[in-house]
Amino acid sequence: MSSDEPRTAISGSTAPVTDTRDARRGEGVDDRFNSKLREAFGSSPFILTKFDKFMNWARGSSMFLLQFGIACCSIEMMHTFAVKHDSDRFGAGVPRASPRQADVMIVPGTIVSKFTPRMKRVYDQMPEPKFVIGMGSCTISGGPFQEGYNVVKGAEEAIPVDIHVPGCPPRPEALLYGIAKLQERVANGESSPVVVKPYELQQFSEMEQDEVVDQLADEIDEDDLAMRYNWADSP
Amino acid sequence: MSTGEEQSGDDAGEQAIEPTEAKVAELQSLLGDHVLDTEEHLNAPAIVIRPDAVQAVLSTLKEEAGYDHCSCVTAQQYPDRYESIYHLKKYADPTDEVSVVVPTARDDPTSESGAPVYETASWHEREAYDLVGIDYDDHPDLRRILLPDTWQGHPLREDYDQDRPQIVTLRENANPLLEDHRGSEEEGESDTMFLNIGPHHPATHGVLHLETVLDGEQVLDVDPDIGYLHRCEEQMCQQGTYRHQIMPYPDRWDYISAGLLNEWAYARTAEDLADIEVPEYAQVIRTMGAELCRIASHMLAMGTFALDINGDFTATFMWAIRERERAQSVLEELTGQRLMFNYFRLGGVAWDLPSPREDFFELTRDFLDGLPEATREFHDLLTNNEIMQLRTIDTGVIDPETAKDFGCTGPVARASGIDYDLRRDDPYGYYDELEWDVVTEDGCDNYSRLLVRMREVEQSAKIIDQCIDLLEDWPEDEREIQSNVPRTLKPERDTEIYRAVEGAKGELGIYIRADGTDKPGRFKIRSPCFSNLQSLPAMAEGEYIPDLVAALGSLDIVLGEVDR
Ligand code: SF4
């Protein structure tokens, strides 16, 4: 309703106006309240929704990413956050420095044996619900370094991954697409099944006794957390 | 012979023989009977010495012959022996090189450590111990550096079994100074505090771990713990064939968009090894591309430095990224990729400039025209900023002598007044034909390192500008982008070479030993960041903790290159 049309309350009656608020508002909804959202929901001022659905929508629309650089891909990840690509436009652009404030972890790079337990630790520190985007070929399979003696063959060896973005490195656009896909899934309330059972960090004393464990027994404290790599069985 | 010297061609090679012989004779008279044998490496004469005479020989060479730069230590295994090679140079003249070869027995690879002579050898020897398993007597602190402490075996040995399981621990790091610094109760002194910075921390620029001991706000001891990104780059290169399979890897050493600079390191080494000529036109394109990469890399260095100091994710960082995006779009036009270019080939480049050429020139010129304005803005924001100056001037100081001892190169060395730039001192590509200056500063502090980078950007722009002019006028029928290179390269058995180029962070060198096949027998990377990072304790100990972060930022390390 536009304001230059005379309002009935003013032009139609000279009686003292008692119903002021209704009068001022006129019929229908005030312009100021019109928005895309209202268009989507129709004229009713109430939104009927399930709380779950609302939560998922909110979650998907405001993602806090973990500021987590590992290797080459993190450079493209920084570009995704910065000018030109600006992932903030899509409600996912505030990198948090602490895992305790983040809900999405982008794993941007090659993961090697020394880093895996630390990465698992960082993942464990993130509050639920948490999501992981694997960025680049390295997080899929070890990428160009797959044959390296020290390289873990993909992030899924350690943590569950929701979205894989292939490329070496993926362009920022590709990462944005990955983030948008994740948002879509989150808003739909989907989460991916954990495909590979992630490694658990276990106490050294609980490890199956074998040659390597025996060899290390003197060096390592029984209570130390440890991770075992079976390179021969890795994909 | 450098690839840039084709014009002077063969006579330079012939002339070079005589001085080499003279040099060997001179070295022999200097070292007396320490010299067991001499060898000829393509870049320098090599002297073979006994494993228990390392310190004596190195200190004579350092003190009396003036070889003050130990650029790299390579360790390798032969069927009958182990060998460590110390590649020595002079800061004043990097073309004056000598290699010291130390063979050790196969069943007991022990040799004397060079670390008491050259500080930088300490980390290099730790790496040699870690990967090849040579023991260095008298080394101050011989433990694994790249692989976890619990690793079994030495992966670059021939008998290493890559399939065997490994166990890695997640252990709390302990305070190394706790015992001797615990104050006595009566005096009421406080303990020291142990602080882990990293491996996941925004200020470490990747996965670096600093074990820091604090006394109040002051840093008592800092020990960089690296290896969280050790991607076996050397093994990967040893598995690839010279012609095509190795070139993609250099892009991933220093991944801050310095791809072409790294590719050049490999191209230069392999071209000298296999005696490949590079057409001049390709050299000009290479020079231009490399300098674009340098700009992009320095931009990110400045942006993240501002992020470390001001915690300013909005202005400076975004502006730096904006300039980078522009540089990257030029590079993308040229190479087809934003980050991992894989554009150089042995003997030239992959393809010519994109057509229409005018558009490319215009795009590049636009970028260059915008740069002065951008640098002015950076000066307003950063260097003229009082807070920035307070934080950076006179913090993280490293004097030239210490910097040389640690093998610092690149902007870090130049900010300590060391006038060392391989582009000028050991010319390759087209650099010696162009007008430009080497930038140095005398402040030795964090501020100078920032200034050097900013001024280098201007020099790089100057170089690119001249290259564009040259390319524009290049006659159409002489645009040869690649020389004729055989499909498989098999350099002669046992030829050895160490060559370096000026990467974005400093001297990026590669040592290759050919074993007669189409793959290198040993491929060793000398990374500038590795040596620069080693000097961090010298800069930061005794300073406040924020200055430690500033010093780390000013070193501009990239972990892909530190850990390789
Ligand atoms: S996928 Fe490629 S670009 Fe990304 S981290 Fe791995 S090697 Fe680097």
C-alpha cells in the first residue's frame, strides 16, 4: 500500500478516531515490514515451523569456520574469505581462531603423520554439531604426495568428512560451491554417515602388542595417547 | 654455467677450467693433508676429507678462505658408503663455491659435526640424521627434526620399508627449563611458564609449533618444532622423471604463489645438469613471470604481517589480498592457473603469451600502473603507522654476523644489511640485462624486513615493466619458447650439481646427483625458510612475547618449504 493513497480512516469519517493504531496502519501490513522473508511466508505475521527446522536453517545460514591453515590449499581458502570472493556474502565468512567457537572445519591441505593426532584433537575440541569440508586432493587421498612415506592418505583416515572439494588447489569458487552445498545439507538436516571409522587416539598401553609396540615400549609412557598408522593397509 | 650465460656460451666454460684448477691447488695448500681426494661437481670443486676432520677443515675454510655461507648440507647413501656434503659459498661472491665431501662407512655412519663452525649446519645435520641416519659426533642436539620422535627407520635409506606400521604419540610437551629456572622459595622468585604456540595457531602461518618458555612476559627460550607438513618432497622428486614429472612439485614447496620462482630453481639446476639451452625469449617470459610471483608473495607477507601486528583482518589484509588477486589474474592469463602454475619446462616455458597479446600487455600494465598507488596506501597504513613502528622498530634484531652464521638469505639477510641477491650476484635468466637495484636496509629489525619487502615490490614492478617492453617489440619469427629437448633425459652417472636461484624468501637451491637413469639419484632441496626460521631464537629470546610473534611474521616463513 503506498502512502499517497488517501486512507479511509482520514477521508471517510470526521468522527473522533479512537482506534488510532489500526487507523494509522490502514489495511494490510505496513510497508516497513515487507521483506523477502514475508513474501516467502505469505501475509500471515506468524511463521509456523518446527523448531528443528528453524534451528537447521539458522545453523546453515550462519556458519563459523575454523581458521585452520595447513598447506597450499589454505592460501586459496584465505582468498575465499577475502575480497573478490568474500564468502561472508553467503553467511559463512567469519573465520574463528579457536576451535571452540567454530562449527565448520575446512581441512585445507596435506595431512602428515605428525599432524594427524593434533588435527584430531582440534576436531574433538569443536562443539557439536560440527561439520568438515575436505579441501583439495590431499584431503581426499593424499593427492600428489600419496606415495610419500609420511603422508596420511586422506583426511577421512582421521575424522569424518562431509563434503569433499576436489582440485589441487580448488579455486575459491569451487570452495564456495562446497560451502553452499554444505549449507544446503545442513539446512535440510542431513549429515553424512561416517564412512570410515576414524582413528581414535588410544592409550599406548591399550595398543595391540606387536613388534612395533614392543620396540617402542621403553620410550613411550604407558599413559601417552598414541595413533597407529598401518601404511600397508592405507588406500 | 648459468642458463643466462648462453650468449657468452662456450668460451665462458673453457675459461672456467683454469681458475678451478688454481682454486683446487690453493685449497689443497691451505688444507694440507686433510684433503684425501678431489672431485669435480658441476658447480664447484669438491674436496673429500676424513670424517674426523670436519671441524678443522670447515673452520679453516671459514676463517682463512672466507667461505662464510654454508648454504646446505646434503646427506646421501651410496651402495658402499654414506656421504655428507657441505655446500659452502661466500656472501660476497656466491659464484665462488666449494663442496666438502665427507664419506662415512656403511656400517657405522658417524662423522664429526659442523655445527660448532656454522650455526646453520645444526638443523641441516639434524635433518640428515632424521632422513638418512648419519650420526654426527659433537652435535649440540641431535634428534629428529621432521619426523616424529617415535619414528622407526630412516626413510631415505635404500633398505627402508615404507609399509611398516608406525606409532605416533600425542604427548604433552614439557618445559625444558623448568628445573634450572625454578626460583627458590625464600627469594620468592617465580617459576617459568611453558607455552605451546601452534601447531594450530593463527600467528604461526601454518602448522609450526613453537615451544616457548616465558618468564613473565619475556621469552626465555624458544624452540621451533617443525615437521607438521613434511610431505616427502625429496622422495617425490626422486621418484619422478626429469623431463615432466618433477616440475609440478616445486610449485608446492613455497606455495604462497611463488610457484614460478621455485620452478625456476628446478629448471635451472636440471638445465645445467643436462646441458640444455634456453631461448632468450623464454628467459624474458620467465623473468617476468617470476617477478609477478615475487610481488604476489610479498603482498601476502605484508598482509599477514599486518594481521599479526595489528590483528587487522579488515583493512591491510584485504588490501594486500586485492593486489594479490590482481597479480594472480595476470599469472592466470599467462599460465592458466592461479596458484600451481606448472608453466616452466626444461628448456623454456610451456606456451607463449596468451593471444591477443595486446590484451595481456594491457592487463599487466594496468596492474603495474595501480601499484604505486597501492604501495602509497601501504605506506600510509603500515610503515607510517605509529603503532606499527612502536611494535617493530628495534624488535627482533639480528645483526649481520649472526644472520650469516645462520645462513639467512633473501629479505631477512638484506634487512640486516647483507648485500646478497642471487639475481645479481649469480645471474640467471634475463636479470643481468635489465635495470634494477638490490634493496638493502641496515636496521636489522622487524621494521627493516617489512621495508625491504615493500621496496622489492617496486623493483619487481620495474623489472616486469622492462620485460613487457621487450616482449612487445620481440620480432614475431624469433619467438622461440622452448628449445629442443630430448624426450628422456639421462644425465651421466655421478654428475653432481648444486644450483640456486633467488626465491621469494631467499636462496632456493637444489642439489641433484644423477645415477644414469631418467630419475635423480638424490634430490635435495635447500629451502631458504628452513635456515631463516632457525634464526628465530636469536631474534626473539629476551624479547617480549608480542615481539616474538612480530619476529616470526617478519621472517615470512612458509611451512611447505620449511618441512618440504
Ligand atoms: S591438494 Fe594440492 S594444493 Fe591442496 S594442499 Fe594438496 S598439494 Fe597443495
